[in-house]
Amino acid sequence: MDLLDKKIIRRLLGNSRESFHSIARAFDVTCPTITSRVNRLRQMGVIQRFVTELSHETMGVEWILTEIKTNGGIRKSDLLQEFQSNACIGDVYMLGRSRYLVLAEVYPEEKSGYVSCLKKIDDIEYIEVSDIHPISTQISNGNCKFTTRGQKIDLSPIEVDLLRFLVRNSRTPIKTITDCTGYSTKLVRRVMRKFIQCNGIHLTLKLNLSQCGQINFILRTRLRDMTVQADEIADWVSCRYPEELWFTLFAPRSDSLLHYMTVRQPQSIERVIREAIKHPRIEDVEATIIYSMFKSEGRTQQFLKHCIGNFSEDELELPLSSLHEPSLLEQEIHT
């Protein structure tokens, strides 16, 4: 995976329905080049799917970072099963034999219960929970959950209906949607434009960066004092390491920024550490290699089903095709 691959991924993270012709023009390459690159990234498993996700503001969830340390007694498969049974848990990364980093999407009323469930797992001896915030930088500023909480938007029954077709494949052709729903092409195009332009819906990618054939690590930079602006350090990292950085998260409780980074060689991690520790506003630096362990489907589908249940009878007089699930054939169509 090279810099062009990364640029393509970032572009699609911000709008996974963008045409390959448009991306090719932006990067001054041919459309077949973009097509072959995307196909190869999908075959590698880096791009798992084209998906649609609702913003955290729209769903009303908080993003929680949990660091877990076990005593080594629990098997990884058993711990994974515990994670999979918890609806809050989104992504899980292994930091070593007994350390794990968990990203969770938690409704405010679920927070205490989420922590209590983790504490009940046998052999866990340490849990640290922090609220985290995504930071949009000069380099990584796509409209996706890694860089923004987004805005809150209210969804109409028709919009929920169309989203149900885009959750598993955000590149589902408009003709497929019109054929399945009975809505006019004009209506579908109008709603699709709203989805692309608003900041409450992310037409994005489901990624597995552990499949990129490179080294993935978390660079943790602890700020020197409370007066330091987190976005200042995030911008510095994004400008200094445009090829390495994917996204930055801020954990205010520990005054730390977590930068998800990818490099080709271990020596590059050492270089990043040496340079970051010299920054006058950074107190300390830690780098930890990570391995992707688990990625959930997220909470968008659950939220959409909740929306359907809250619509009034008058609203449900509309021809809601989403009262049935899209077929597997509809879910697997790609362009």
C-alpha cells in the first residue's frame, strides 16, 4: 500500500459514493488506475465494505476509549466472545499478550452498565475508561466518524427507508434502490444529495488496516500542560506525517492524543518517536504496535430500527420498503 492507495482510501472515507472518474481527476491519474487500486485494496481485505454510518450526534452516542489488562489467564477466543456479546463495543485492538484497546459507542444511560459488564469478565485486572473526541486536522479532514462527531439530523421515514439499503453497501446503484422501493429516481437522487452534503450521515468505508501489509501502531502524545491546544499538536502530526497518519483522537482526561499510524518499517516508528519527543509542547511519547482483533457492525442499523418503531401511524402510511430487509443480492451489488 502506497501514498496513492492511502489518498484513495481517505477520499472514499469522506464519500464512498464518489465516482472513480472524479477521484482520478483529483489525483491526475486514469480511472482504470483508481478502479484497479480499489479492487486490489478490497482483495487484500483493507477495504472490507462500502458502508453508511450515522454520526455520533445523530445517534446521541458517546465515544469511549477503554484500556484493558488481563492477568493472562483468559483465552483470547473467550475474551473475543465477551466483546462480541456487548452491543456497545465497536473496535478492539490487541496491544500485546494481555493488553487491549477498546473503542465503544455508548449511549449516556449505558455507560455505567458498559463498565460493569467489563468488570465482570474473569481475569481482567485493570480497566481505564476515558471519553474521547475525534479531531479534524489539515490532512485528515474527511467527513467520517474518525474525524468528526458530525451534526444531529432528524430522519424522515423515506430517509430511513433509503438508509436501510445503504448501510451494508453505500454504493448500491440508484436503479437498484428505485426498483426495490418504488420511489422515483428524482426522489432518490434528491435524498442521496442530502446524505452526501450533510454532516449527520457518513457514506464511508469499513476498513481493516491490519491487512495492509504494514505496521500499525498508536502514537500517544501527552500534552505538556492544560493550555496546549490539542488540535495544534494534531495538525503538527498530520502535516509532519501525511503518509503515516490515519486519524487522531483526543482523551482529555489524560491530556493525551492518540494517533493511529501506519509505517512500512520498524525504524520509522523510532524516527517518529525521536521527532515527536523534541516538540516543545509534548511532554511524553509512547508508541504501541496494535493488531486488529474485532470490528463490530456499529450501531447504525440498531438506531434505524429504533426510528421505525418511533414513527407514528400516519407517517407509516408511506410505502416503507424497509419494513423488510434488503435481500442478500441487493446488499452485495457493487459498482
